[in-house]
Amino acid sequence: MSGLLESHPFVAQRVPGDLRLVAVTDEGLGNTSWVLDLGGHAVVVDPERDPAPYEAIADRLGAEIAYTADTHLHADFITGSPELAASGAAALASEAGDLRWDHHGLGAGDGVVLGDWQLRALATPGHTPEHLAFLLEGPAGPRAVFTGGSLLVGAVARTDLTDPADTEGLTRALWRSIQSEILSLPDHVLVLPTHGAGSFCSAAGGAQRWSTVGDERRANPLFSAADEDSFVHQVLAGLGSYPPYFLRLREVNRLGPAVLGALPALRRLSAEEVGAHRQRGALIVDVRSFTSFSAGHVAGSLANTLRPQFGSWLGWIVPDLATPLLFVADDHTDRREVVRQCLNLGYENLIGELAGGIAAWSAAGGEVATNPVVDPGQVGRRAVLDIRLRKEFDGGHIPGAAHVELGDLSDSLADLPAGPLVVMCGHGERAATAASILEAAGRDDVAVLAGGPGDWVAATGEPLVVE
């Protein structure tokens, strides 16, 4: 599969073995969709909203997409099943999900037959109440199980994404359903999850995207638990923060997202048009590098560098999916990727981009702001604000650094250290986002650290504090 998606921001890997099976991983969200070809009829499991990568793979395999299957109401992306269904695929989903768009509702034991193969639904509640796994069975018996957000590689998916009152009950349901429906399968059966490394849906886990039942039974640390109570304790103790859009997308997927057909292009707008939209409540998002943003940006705009994690951080910081969005880009920006990530997280009110970039804004008399970027050896006596996730901070931070997760920053402004202030993350992109939030809140004494804790150690020779 080398070169299969050279122009697309996904990694496609052919799974070794006799199945014509391709893992399609969005490394920004940490999610994997699956394309399975059974005699010219393809099944796509847990597709994201843009159908292009799955259609490209099916075309390369010489197959038509016959079915699309969702294991659950995804909390971290908009399902692509309606898009594929609009092109002729039959959509399969849990009958317990109360979906309001055209699909075939499945319960435990229901399935579809494709030649000598059967794809059968297994009830696996836990990650979500309506969760299904899909078991692939052939003439020789079970061959693979698409576990979605239940059993992951070296982990399980988190159980706290619906209602806090349901978390313990769902965790217990997850233990029971994995034990009865998945770990009861033969050792050789492939385990093919949706969530993995980089996904906030995952309670833990590594970078491998597939495994086997036998490997998980032997090596998954959560199954060293002596019993259900121990498992519940381990899972709940490992849950960290997650983006608030997780609480919005389940309902979007239940009601059914709009079918787009193709990704729209961003309209090019003059500085005057951008200013007018801003006056009416649009948010300007600057997707350039953090160094370009720091050198000059539309005053009060939000810095969010286009990278694989762009969508996740947009979803974390901008709570209203209906927010009108304007973009500042440069010659290096992949506009299609900006649109794809926005739509994948449910942001559809994309007004356009500033034609001519920041130079056009300045030429039209718009206010341009800057903020300093400092090297790790130049922190000096400035107060340091570390805005990484708690687990990152605990793993090693600069002595004396204050800590607020980026997602909580807007609610913690009153508790921040006095300036001058240096904001840091792991590289600089999240720190620039934090600096832009602080600027919009009225602070003018904020610098961005170029680099992370390891760079600070290399520059100063001082050790980090580990919690």
C-alpha cells in the first residue's frame, strides 16, 4: 500500500495475512478506519467524514464499497457513513443508537453475508451504551473482530463520555462484554480497533493499530486485573481530560450530519470583508506556524497551527460548532486539510480566508499584533506557564512552573502568574494558542517558548521536576 494516499493526510497500511484488509489511520485523531475487500465488495468500518481515502483504497483494490459499518456513535469525529451511503453503500449501525438517518439497525447476532463470509454484530457496551463489535467469520470460522471503541491494542477505550453517573456502570459493562464476546474468541482472531495512540477516546495504549485476541489476553495490562472490581479501579484511575466536543458529536452523529458530497473550497475574502464578518461575530483562526503568528498577526485572532492535531485543539477551544470561522493562511497552507479537519469535527460555518494574508490585513490598516518567541536558554526570571496535559506535566516540567491545561485556560485567567510570562508546551504550537487566548483577554506581557522541557534541559543543564 506504499504511496496509496500520497496526497492525503492519512496513513494506509495493508494488514499482513490472507485478508485484503487496509488500516486507514488519521494520526491527528488517533483513529483507524478499516477497508475490507471480500471478493470485490468492500466494507468500510468506522469511516471519518471525508470519503476520499476509502474510495481511493477501494478503487485500488478493484472493489465497490457495498457496506459501511459504525461500531458506535463516535464522540471524536463526524461519521462518514452517510457520505458513503449517498454513493450507494448500505449503512450498518447499532439499533440501540436511535439513529435518525437511513441505515440498517443491527442487534446482537445480526449481520450480513458477503460470499463465503459473514459480518456479525456483537453487543459490546462499555465505551458507549449502544456499542457493537463486528465479527468476521469465514468457512474456517472467526477470522477478525472490529472492536471499535471497546478492546484496543494494549488498552480499552474510556467509559466516561456519556454521563458521569453512567461511568462506573459502563466500565463494568465493558469488562463483561470484552470477556464474554471478544476474549472468548480463538487466539488467532485479529483485533481491529478504531481508537489507538493519539486518541482521547483511549484510556491508554501504544502505537500498534491491530493485534490478536491471544496477544491481548496475554499482554494487555488491564487484563492482569484479578477481577471486575480491580479492572474498574484501573480504568477509572487512568482517565484524563478530554475535549469538550466529545459531548456534542454523539448527538450530531445520532441525528445525521449533512451529506456534503465533496469538501468545499475556502472563499478568498478581502481585508474589509474579513473585518465586517468579524464585527458580526466571526472568529479569526490563524493556521500558520507559531513563529509566523508571533511575528505578526491579526490582533485578537486565535493561533492554531495546521498540523494533524489542528482539529482536536479547535474543538477543545471553540465550544460552539456554529461559530463562523475565518482563516489566515500562507503559501504553505493546505487549504483542503483545514476544511477537512474542521468538517470532521462538525464545524461547517467556514466563511473563508483572508486573501493576501497578514500583509493584506496590514495594508488595509488592520491592527497587527506581535508576541516574542524566546529560546529555552532565555527564560531567565520570567514566570513560566506550562499548558500541556496533566500527564505530560507530571512526566517532567521546569521547576517552579505553573500549570493549567490549555483547554482550561480561558476559565483560569484570574489564577495565572503575573508577568512577564513565558508560555510553554512541547514544541511551541500549543503555547502560541495559549498566548493568543491571553492576548485576547488583555494581557500584553506574554512570550512563547520555542521548544519544550527537553530543550530547556539541553540549554540549561538543569533537571526537570517529575511528579
